[in-house]
Amino acid sequence: MTEETEELPSSKLGTKEYWDSAYNHELSNYKRNGDIGDVWFGEESIERVVTWMLESALVNVQSSVVDLGCGNGAFLLYLNAEGFTNLTGIDYSQEAIELARTIAAEKKVNIKYEQVDLINDEDKEKIKTSEFDVTHDKGTYDAVSLCPEDPKSKRLSYIKAVHRITKENGLFIITSCNWVHHELIEHFSEYFSKEHIIPTPTFKFGGKVGTQVTCIVFRKVSK
């Protein structure tokens, strides 16, 4: 991150307490009525990434994939349905992990879920260095960026952690609603190079075209 970045306004969405409470509520709902809960950015955001992975020569169904901030595990359920077999979901909320495990068990799918806080040094050994072919993030970097306490330092710690757990020449796929293409490319430039931009829906306002979400495929850069 070579340029000074203006930080986002802090939000409760950047706190673990918020997500613990949210996933505790969703777990109760799932047990009561079978509703897996919200899909962050909508199911179409998952479908875009999964479609790219299926069509790309850089990924195959044997690729090891980790979903960072997996929540209810919806992204990994999509991959499992497409034949992917080496799937891991991590989240710093134990309530999210319990929800994802409960859903996976009921659907009889083999997905590994573990409570891990990527920016907590005490959790560092829970994931091996250079473990995953594909590291995926849908909204987690956004949540880190909204942390009320020292978001800049936490963003850098997150980027370094993502780099550490991704295999050499591995891919990092990120979907964000808070950062645009050039900002994400700048943020990750020391650790990842842009491989591909996955098109997302656009809107036009005041004669200018914009997007509601940004989706980029990065490749790990050796350090």
C-alpha cells in the first residue's frame, strides 16, 4: 500500500460483537425454520465467482479453496454442488462456524469449518503457510476496513495473512462493496498482482457509469 488511503467511516459491521449476535440469531432461525440466512451481496455475487472458477483454466474441482469470513457457508455449498471437494471455511465468529457446520451436516456435505481470526497472531498456526490454491473473500476485507480501532493496521495484517496462507502462484478472489478496482489493486499491490477483473452489474448516474460491487482475481506475488 504505497499511497495514503482515506479510511472508511467505522461501523458496527466492523466488530466481532455484531457478527456474533447476527449469526447467533441466524442459527436460531435455521434450527427453527431451515432458513440459512442472508447471503452477503446476494446469490448472484456467488454465482459470478463460481462461474468464473468453473470456466477458468487456473482452477479445477481438486483445487484447495478457503472462504475467508465464510458466515453460513453459502459460497462453499455452491462449490460443493459443482463438484469441488477440498473446501475450507473460516470465520472469527464461533457462532458463524456453528451455523455453517449445522447446515453442512444436515445437507450431508463434507466441508471443513474452523474458527480462525486471521489478524490474531494467536490463531496464526491454525492455518499452514501456502496451504490453499484459491483464497476467497466476499465482504470480509470490507468488514476489516470498517473496524472502529486502527483499521489501517488491521487491513495490512489481513493482507499479509492472506498472502501467507495462499500457495505460491495461487489465486486470491475478492468481492467488495466498499472499495473500487484501483483502490483494491493499490491496497494489495505489494503482495498480489491483478490477474482478472470479473464483470459486475453497472449503473449510470449523472452521466457516469459505476458498479455496486467490485470483483477481482489476484495472483500471489513472491516476497
